[in-house]
Amino acid sequence: MKLLTLLAVLIISEVTLAETIQIEFTEDDSYSIEVAHINIGDRIDWLPKSQGHNVEFLAGPKMDELPPNSKMNQFHSVVFRVPGIYLYGCTPHLNMGMLGLIIVGNDIHNLDQIKKIELSYVATSVLERLSIIAQSDSK
Ligand SMILES: [Cu+2]
């Protein structure tokens, strides 16, 4: 019985501790947070503060189970339960480097896989910059 109570407390505290991080689409074709660090179970909300953008997932720790893509100009919300790095971008602005990284649970085990994603020259250089930030944050 005590164990059950403890489990219940643990489950409840995990729920209440889960955070929501807000990322805006900006007027200069970028995401307001380019490298977001979150805990397992946290949620990210993307706010369409600027028109003409969306969220398209390009890579993640489970490549066959990426979060859903969003529709253009729409609010989007995803809860992240699998640790690792996620790469996403804006479908119409992908080639010009409108990208974002999400690091879940301080886990960058799949960084090399992320770096192998084929992107335009500009987007590749943006991804390199973001990868350096991700690595330095995670030490
Ligand atoms: Cu865009």
C-alpha cells in the first residue's frame, strides 16, 4: 500500500513538474528559440506570431516515429517523451535555414545522425551552428 502511494506521488509530481515552452515564429523567418532544452514529458507550443511558417520534423531519436508536422500559420503543440535531439524546420523556409533543435533529457546521442540529414548549403551551415550550441549546452 505504501509503495502504491509512493508511486502515485511520483506520477503526480512528474505531471505537475512538466513544463510548457513557447516558441514563436518570428518576422525574420526564424524560431524565437533555436535550441530548446527540455525535460522528458515537457511540451513545446509553437505560436504563429508571424505568418507564413510551420513546423516540419526532419529527424529525431526514433526516425520512424517523428512528431507530426504542423499546418501553415497554425498553433502547434507537441509533448516529447523520447530522449534525444529533434531537428525541425519550416517547410517553405527550410532551404534558407529556418531550423530548430530540441534536446530532450539532455541527451544528444543521435547528434551524428542529425548532422547527416541532407539540407541546402545555407541550412547545413545553420545546423552546424545550432549543433555547436547544443553540444556546449549539454556538457
Ligand atoms: Cu518559415
